[in-house]
Amino acid sequence: MKSGIILFVMFATPFGIAFVSQGTVTPAEQAGMTCANKKLVAYGYTHPQLAFAELAAIVTWQGEAEEKRPGLSNWHLARNRNMNCRKFKKSGHFQCVLSATPCRVAAK
């Protein structure tokens, strides 16, 4: 097997597991959460590998959330999360669009 494929599997597998398991996390609608009033939408950079396109979109969303609503930038705590990815035919690259309502654990 080529070493590039082995390295990709070693690094991409944890990201894939994280993205699959994020839907099983307890929703942010629970008591003790503070959320923004509006959803935030962010586009990630294109990448030839889907996992990296997803990661780029999450990083972009978190950066925009922190800029607009400091303290509410954790993607995994966001409410009504949605991720849509598409593949461009000509380049073969993926791009993901995220939308969610930023939330955080309320201070006690």
C-alpha cells in the first residue's frame, strides 16, 4: 500500500468518526444553554477530500460565530446544525455550507 494512502486513513478516520458521532450528541435545546437569535451560515474552502472540506467549513463557521457573537462559537454546541456538501464536476473538489444557531453553556 502507498504511504500516502496510509497517512490519509490515519488522519481522516478520526475526523470521520467525529462527524458521524456529532449527530448523537445531546441537542443544545436543553436547559442551561444560551443561544443566539439567528442562524449563522458559513461556506468552507474547497478541497479534493470531503473530510477536509467539512473541517474547513466548521473552522470558518466557528470563526464567523466568534466574530459576530463572542463566546458562542462552538459548532458542537450549536442548535439546528445543518451541513450540505457538494462536489464540483470540473475540479473534483468538495465545498460544504454550514448553518446553525450558535449556543453556549450558560454561566451559573
